[in-house]
Amino acid sequence: MINLKAQELDTKVLLNSLNQTQNDSIKCQLLKLLFSIESDPVLRFDYNKNREAIALSKQELGLSPTLKNYYTKNLAAVYNNYGVWYSLMGDYNRSIDYYQKSILIKEKDLHDTLSIQNSLMSIAVNYKSTGQVKKALEVIYKSLKISKHYHDVLGEANALNHIAIIYSEMGDDLKAIENCKIALNKISETNDFRRKAEILNNIGVYYYNLNLTDSASRYWKIVLKIFEDNNDRDGLANILSNIGITYKLRGDYKKAEEHYLKGEEIYKTLPDRHNYPILLIDFSELYVLKKDYLNALVKAKKAEQFLQQQGNLFETSKVYFLLYTVYKYNGDSKQSLKYFEKYILLNDSLKSEENHKSAIRSQLKYEYEKRAAADSVTHAKSTEIKNAELAKQSAEIKAKKNQQYGLFGGLALVLVFTGFMYNRFKVTQKQKDIIESQKLIVEQQKFLVEGKQKEILDSIRYAQKIQKAHLVSESMIWKWMLRVNKFDK
């Protein structure tokens, strides 16, 4: 195999080597390297397709286990790459299909459960983008369980961060902050600056949603410094938009516009402009405040166009409400009513009661299983201690023959007492289980009642504000894949 860093290789040299070699395993490695350093998405797709053809051609051959495993890994990586590709193209259903193909190979053929986490989280992002929150949560909690089992702190943090995103989109920003801070604590000693910045940015968003602007600004300035220190232009474009919001709320429209313009200029140079519509929405809102309704309409319509291509329903809901507002101020009642109806229909779908209950049920299920696992570990340790004590007693009996009958009599009494205590333990444990089950039901009902009351209040206030969720999690997928070559993980 070739052991070279992709960034040190020249594309022409790689292509020349690819044309000259007859070794298919080397071809796969070269295509992988070309894919990782190529910026043209069309060429990247072609490299991936050629690699797929080689890997597929080897599946039915009688290869050695090592070679069979190598080509199977390549095929799993290729399908994962297709998943990324179609997600960025906005074809979420096709993206999910390819991610699931990759997962099936990793689980069934490679027996590599840990490596499926990236694909699982990508599937969850796709489900969330299309409004399928229940499915998204199920996939996220599956990933979280795998991460905890393998003590993968980055995987745990990623799952918790996505759970926080969903809670925020359902209006529970306090719960979102709670999950994010747990995630941040788990990765505090790692060197993953992008993941830290992502979580810090989201905490700022949730504080902003709670009208705690100073707290939001404090977190976003930390994120800005992280991206500046690491020259991350994707991250800079996103965080500049967020900081622009704080200036807008303080009434400093000039500073806000400066930050939006800087962010927009960066977006124009990026191959992935997935979060560009979010900046456009902010820009449009600024123009509304300045009563420049013509420019507000231009930015809002441009955001709508991008969002229609992406299929991002949550952000589409926001732009519908914005267009309703802009057309209303422009005096176009027909268009204003049209977008208000679109907003109501889409928002009702996204914030349905079933989605809220789904989040609560999934969290309760996870907490219950976590407690059950802890109880199992405790019981195992207790059994181990008991066995050790019995072994010690047996050794003492053999060493002291003159006390044999007395010891056997004592042991018999111990066994009778142990049986009695064990019976009492089973009764107590059964009663405890019943109480815990009843407590879980009461807590679940409490969650549901509180959630219902909150939804009623939210529905009253919802038309008075425009949600601001500026999330970098989905936009960073492409960046991470390109820089660290995680497409193959």
C-alpha cells in the first residue's frame, strides 16, 4: 500500500501513477488520495465511481481474507462518500440509502460497529433536515449507545450536540444547553478545535434564543478566535453572521452590516455554501429594521431559492415567515397571505406533538437503559466478591481439620441465613422495580404535560419572533471530510 500524505502529492503525479499501475489495490489507494485532495466536485464523484467499480469487481472472486477485507472496506467507504455527496446536493433520501449500504457492510462483513457512527449521525442530519425528527432521534440515540460502549468521547459529544439541536428546534433551549455543556465537558481535553467551536457556537445560539444576548455574544467571540487562530474560513463565515446578530440587537446596524458583508464575501469563495441561506435571512432582517424593504426582499428570495435546493425544512419555515413580513410591509397583501399560509402549514408539521413526545420517550428510554446497565455492573461486582469469600472459607476448612465439623455446621447456618436474605433481597428488588417503573411513568407524564403547556404558550408567541438557529454541524461535514479524509471512516 502507498503510505503518503495526500496534501503532499501533486494531482498530476497521482494521475500518472494511476494510469501506469496494473495493481488494483494500488489503484484504489490512488483514487482515494485523488478524491481527498480534489476540489472539483465532479472529479471527486468520478474518482469515487472508479474506486467503486474496482471494489465491486473483487467481491465475487476467491481472494485471500486480507485482500477481500481490503476491497470490502473500500466499498463501504465509497458508499459513505456517495452519502455525503447526495446530502450536499439536497437529495437526502438517496443520501440515506448510501449511508445505510455503508453501515450494512461495516456491521455484517467487517464486524466494525464503532466505525458506523459517522454514517449514523449523517443519516440523522438528513432525517432532521427533512423534518423526520422521530427517526433522527432514534438514529442519534443508537449512535450514542455505541459511543458509550466503546468509550468514544468524541462520538458521545457529537450525538449529544445533535440531540441539543433538536431540542432547540422544538423550543426547549434550556435542555439544549444542558446537553451541549455535557458534550463540551467530554471533549475538553481533546484537540478537536472544530468540534469545540461547533458546540460553543450552538450554546451561543441557544442563549440567544432565550434572549440572553450578552451570554450569546461571549460564546460567539470565543468561537471567532478559535476559527481565526486556525484559519477556518467555513467557520468564520458562519460565526460572523452570528456576531452580526448581536450588533443588530444593540441597534448598531452599521457594525451588523459589516459582519454580514464579510461573511457573504467568504461564502462566495467556498465550494460548500450550505449555511449561506442563514446569513441571507439575517441580512434580510437587518434591512427590514432599516426599512429598506427592497433589499430585504432580494435577500429573502435568494435564501428561499437556496433552501428549496437543499430541502432544509426548518430554515424554509423561517424564510416563509420573513417573506410574509417583507411583503406585508411592501403592501403586497396577496403574497403576504400566501407565505403566511405556507409558514403555518410547514411550522405545524415540524413542531407536531408527536415529535415532542418522541424526544421525551427516547431520552427516558436511554436514561432507563443506562440505569439498568449500572445495576448490572453492581450485581456482577457483588457476585465476584461473594465468590472470593467462599473460596477463602474453603481454604480455611482444609487447613484446619480439627475444626471441620464446627465449620461445616457454621457454614450450614450461613447458607440457611444466606438463602433467607436472598429471598428477602428478591422481594425487595421486585418492589423496587415496581416503584421505579411507576416513577418512570409519572416522570414521563410530567414531561408530556409540561411539553403540552409549553407548546400552547409557544403557539401564542411564535408569530412574534423569527427563530435563529445558526448551526454549523451540517456545514462542517464537507470540511471535515475534505481535510482529514474522514470519508473513509
